[in-house]
Amino acid sequence: MIQLKINGKAQHVEVAPDTPLLWALRDTLLLTGTKYGCGRALCGACTVHVDGQPMRSCSVPVSALAGRSVTTIEAVAAQRAGRAVQAAWRKLDVPQCGYCQSGQIMSAVALLAQNHKPSDADIDAAMSGNLCRCATYVRIRAAIHEAARNLALGNPTP
Amino acid sequence: MSELINLSRRQFLQGGAGLTLGYALPGVAMAALPEAGPGKAGAGLAADLHFEPNAFLRIDADNSVTVLSKHLEMGQGTYTGLATLVAEELDADWKTVRVIGAPADARRYNNLFWGPAQGTGGSTAMANSWEQMRKAGAAARAMLVAAAAELWGVPASALSVSEGVVRHAASRRQASFGQLAEAAARQPVPADVKLKDPAQFRLIGKKAPRRDTPEKTDGSAQFTQDVHLPGMLVAVVAHPPRFGGKVRRFDAAAAKAVPGVVEVVQIPQGVAVLAKDTWTAKTGRDALKIEWDESAAFKLGSEEIFARYRELAKKPGLVARQDGDTDAAFKAAALVVSASYDFPFLAHAAMEPMNCVVRLSATGCEVWNGEQLHTGDQYALAGLLKLKPEQVTIHTLYAGGSFGRRACKDSDYVLEAAHIAKAIDGRAPVKLVWLREDDMRAGYYRPLFHHVMQAALDQQGKLTGWRHRLVGQSILIGSPFEKMLVKNGIDQVSVEGASTLPYAIPNLTVDVHTPMDIAVPVLWWRSVGSSHTAYSTETFLDQVAAAMNKDPVALRLELLAQHPRHAGVLKLAADKAGWGKPLNPGKPGERRGRGVAVHESFSSYVAQVAEVTVAKDGAVRVDRVVCAVDCGIAINPDNVRAQLEGGVGFALSALLHGAITLKDGRVEQENFDTYAPIRINEMPRVDVHILPSAQPPSGIGEPGVPPLAPAVANAVAAATGKWLTRLPFKTDELAA
């Protein structure tokens, strides 16, 4: 039995300690918004926030997370930046197949939390760990700029 | 391909197929809706409060309009496109429209271009549904109007409809679709309906936001990977390391010792370990000790295959196209230009690795899948499980990409899941999960190809002869599609793009060798034959243009006099890209170039102009791609743009990095470190220009892919003077 703090709630999961956070989220807690893509931190589809930092949940064992706070796509709308990013993603119809987009959004929110006005180069640096096989990159870039603008202007986010 | 489409389109119009009104039984479609575990699909649909004017839409008391998509949504925007067609003629409120996947049922949901088969591919979804889905919407609208007319005792002609509301202006009465739904269900289905004049369109050709975006931004979209059924077991499988390998014997003791492993079973595809969760199943799978029987396994490497193909290419193949007297043209030639090309195997590598959920019961089999070949998989499963096809229910979920992989002609992963369920006698629903390594090594690749090309120029410098020889495995021979698309031993999708070359060259031969002894499973990969033929034809034409000392755009336009749609997009792309104007020079040491390519695939025409920068060390950066597209009426222009943006990225991945290579029969790549799609830092700016058209819509999912690689290669040649003929690029060959 391992205790985790997921999306603000204490959760007990009965999994082997070496189980990656990804599978505890998906198979045990049924938080399936976080996706499996590669299992080796190469694609970013499994990105979550651990204490606000983006992390590849496929490569973090649950045993390493005692006392730390995990946020997944299901709860990212609780943050203003999360809502702004999701709204920009909707406005620009970023997703195609959609499978990588939870991870993209989690990385984008983490970027905007520490860089309020990212340049294209900042975006490329922060987002290059997230693969999109549909190559929605043009719109990801545009949507991050859009979200940054709305956050800076204090525009309300739905 | 276009011949087939035209034939089918004619039959469709003559036969009046389309609305399957005979099946308009309330409740029938609903019973087949996906309602278990995955998703909200079946929720809240009360049997007594809906009407189903046909199999394609339902309107509920809450005013929601639910469109049943007979096609898979794998990212290409089909759910939104099909719903747009329905909503346009229905005059629905777009905000109330939602889309779910239709069940597998070839009677109602066949692809009208494929005869009696349901499936998604060949960029046909919009083209085959163009009339059918609009008629569905128009029929429903007529029934809603008739219901209101009866209710209010006014003539139907006095009513208007907009945004999901029927109005009688004279009496200021109005009713929403939801209020009228029950009464409308009792109206007779109109025998014929009049469709709108395109001038009246208010959704088609306008911005209609994608219906699937909200659930794809909050994590709630349901993919096969996300299915959880009560009592379900997850299966992870050990597959043989080479194609054609078999299990000789295995020791499951260590796997079974992993806490949580429930079953270990042998299946024809390998050994499956089942557990309550994926990680445990994987841990168990990794603990298996298996001795493989590789006596019949395929053991060649990619380089040996290429060597064999080069030998084959020395002899004539089966002739796919012959115009004029090619030999005479080459005998009389003043100059012959030659080149040969190597194209590797390519994996689809969808972000969601292949997976499938199967639940067996006493009465049949239920499947959850990002289903792309409904009928093929349904029949394959029925055959394996000794069921009637209608006993196989398929719930179609979103696919996390496919690019052709989920339309496996042999139903490979679907049957693998069913074999596992059968091996445990259906005691639990089974979710087969392929890990990335399983997915990448499972075969069904874009076939490896070798091309040889020659062009003859006469004394006046005119292009008089063209030879194009292709060597590569057939995708279709031996598949259920063989009868449709293999003619005289020639697989049309091996040569498409080459045999359909549009240029006016009087003497032309295209021939092909189809080796049958290469046991690597191959499959269509986004844009199929055009994924390699566009590269060889369009880069070779640039080499010819250089030999003729002609501008590549000017030469193409000269040779495309009889092909106005090719010429139209070519002119538009060249114009928007500023063709002929000097490029901004790069930084010191950088070389810059601009290149063009034009290609028709799936009846759509795309031209692209690429601008590249080649660094001192040869590294290639694509700075900008200007696309012009003629896909007939653009149902959703923003989605057309999205598909071209994505097509550019997909093609660029293959050009810069993509290769599946075999060594001694083993696949050398297994994950995204060695098979690397491009990342955001490699993505160019993409400008898309849509040629206005009144032609019926043609495909958009694939046609953006083929021209990209040749446009970039031609740009690289413009910058460096070197044509790279082997994909992916070995950029050290471009070092200054």
C-alpha cells in the first residue's frame, strides 16, 4: 500500500513500489487522461506535474512520490494557466488524434507558470520532449502564445 | 484508384444508395451504441424520446443532435466533417451536435466507394459521404418540418428552420428540434429530398469548430487504451524476435511468480501474460523464458533486400503503363538523365500503440477498438471464433493516430486479442496492450522500395522519353482488397503516382517487380504508394529540368497543359511563395534554397514550395512550406489547413529521420529514440492556400504528405547542388 497525493486528494494504491506513476494513475485510479506512449520518457504523452514541475510519469516509480503532490490533466483546470491553455487549445482546434495532447497541455502549463511571455525558442525548448505524431506543432506554438496573451491581459478563462 | 472511385460514384448516384431508410427502426441503432465502460456514449438516450430518421442521426428531447459516424476519427477530422454535412442540411445548431462512432454494420455503414464493406481509408470519408450525409440531414429536417406543420395546422411551406428551431413566422410559433423529435419520428421518411444550393451553405466551407476538441483537451476522450471493463485482464505478449518465428517451448514459472499475474497462455502470435494491470502484465512478460523456433523465420537484412532489388531492377518488370515507343526515344536521345532511389521500411508509430479489448460471451463477441476496417475485422473475428459476423459487435472509439495501421488487412492485433480471450475460454474481458516496442517491431510497414529512373532528351533539348522501374513488395496481393486493386499482377498501390504521372511525355514506360519472397508484413502508410513515388518522380523531374536548364515551375506548367488542377495548385503555391524572387541569405556558412513539388493523390491536388537552410555540417532545417490544395469543396477549411500542417510534419519525419531497418531479420528500432518523429523544434512554418472549387470534395487526410519530401529535396538541391536519392537524408553528404 502506497499513499499518494493526486489532484489534491490523498489516495492509497495497492501496487508494487516499482510501478511507474503512469500505471498507478491509469490502471488503479482510472485517471486515464494521462497517456502511455513509450514507457521511456521519450514522448511526453504521460506528462504530469509533480510539485508543479513537469514529469514523465512513465519513468517515476510510485515509491519516489511519498509526500509529493501530483497534478494530472483531469485537475489542471483548477489552475488559471491550465484554464488559459485549455481555452487556447479549444480556440485554435489544436488536437487531431488527441492522444498526446494531455501531455502537451501539461508541459505548456508548466512552461507558462515560469515564463509568462515565452518566445518561439522558449516554446521549442520547453515542448520538445512532447512528441505529436499528427504534428500539430504549428498550432501548439500558436496556442501557447494565445494563452500567454490572455493570461497577461488578465482575460477571464472559461 | 480514381477509376474505382468514379465507378463507385456513378453506381452510387444511379443506385440511389445513401439513405438506409429501410432500417429506420427506433431503438435499433441505439441498442448497438457503445454503452459499456468507455465513455458517455450510450448514456441518457431514452428509447421512447428519440427518433431516428435513418441510421445516421438521432435527435433527443434535450435538443441534442447525435451523428453516428460510419468512419473512424483518428485525428483527420472525420467526425466533424460528417457532422457538418448532416447539420448543414438539417439546419441544426452546431453547438448541440455531437458525434459517436457507428457500430460495425456493413448493411448500413458501408463505405460507398468500397462496395459492401465498412471502413476508413484512402482519404474517402468525406468524398463517399458527401451526398449520403447531407441527404440524411435533409430527410430529418423534412420530417421535423412535417411534424410542426401537422401540429400547428399550417402548410409545411410556411415554415422555416434555423439553428435547431422550426418557426412559423405568421403565427409567431416556434418549436425546437427536441420538442418536435417524438412527433417527427412518426412522420413518413421522405422518398426524396432536395439539397441546398451551395450558396446557401452556412457551415460547409465556414469555420465549424471540431466536435472532439473539448474532450481532447481535458483528458476525457476515450481511446481503446482507456477502456476498463469489470473483471478485465490486461494482456502483454512476448512476440518472436523475427517475422515467421514460433514458440518452441517456454517456461512460465518466473512470470507466474510475479504477484498479480493471473494467466500465461500460448497463442499463435507468441506467449501472453495476463494480469489485472498493465505494469504487472509487462513485468510478467519480461520474466518469461522462451525458446523460439526460427527455422522458418525471415533472416535477411535491409541492405540485403536492397541488393536483391537492385539486381531485379536490371531486368524489365510487369508494365504498368506504356505510352508511345520508349525504346526508340532512348535510342534517339541526345542526352539521358538517370537516377536510382532507395526508400526504407517505415513504421506508422501512432502515438497510441495498437491495442484492442475483446469480451467473449455465450452469444457472441464484443470488441472495443479504434476501428478502421470494421467489416474486415468483424469477419476475421467471426471466422476465428466460429460466430456469425453479426454476433461480433464492434464499439468504435477514438484512435490515437493510425496513418493506416489500424486498417490492418490481416486484422493482426485484433485477432491477437481474440486469440488470448479464447485461450482463457472467455473467463475475463481482455485488453491487449502492445508496448511501444511491440508496436514498432510488429511489421505492417510501408514497404521498402527501390526505383530506377531514366529520362531521354532529344537534340532540341525536349523531354521525349521516361522510364520508371519500381521494385517492392505488394501490399494488396493476398489481401481481401486484391480483386479490387490488383490488375494483371500489378498492385495499383505499388505504382500509383508513377503510373499516373501527369506530365506530357510522349514515350513513357512504368514497370514494376513485386518480390514475393520477402516475409516482412507490409501495409498502407499515410499516402500509400505516393509516399515514395512522389519523391522519385518530382525530384527526378527537377534533375531533368536542371539538365534542360529550365525553371522547375515553368517546366512543370509546360508539361501540365492537359492537367489544369495540377497546374492550378502549382501556380498558386509558386505565387504565394514568391517563386523566382531571391531568398534571404542565411547566416555565414549557411546555404539556402527553395524547391517545389506537385502531386495528386486520392483525387486531391497539392503543390508545396519548401524553403530550407543547409548548415555547414549538412544539417537541413526546413524554414517554411507554402501549400496550395485543390480538394474540391473544402467542407471545413480550418481542418484542411490542419491536415496539411500535419501532413508536412508527418512527411518531414520520414524524410529527416524515418527508417525501420532489419539486420539478420531483426528490426533494429524499438522506440522513439531510434525511430524519431520530428519534434516541435524541427517543425517549419506552414502556410496553406485553398483553391476555391465547386467540385465534389475529395480526400484531405493523406494528400498533404507526398509533395513535402520532394519539395524539400529540391530545395536542398537548389542550395547545395546535390540530390539525395536515399531516404532518410544522410545529411553528412551535404556538408560544405
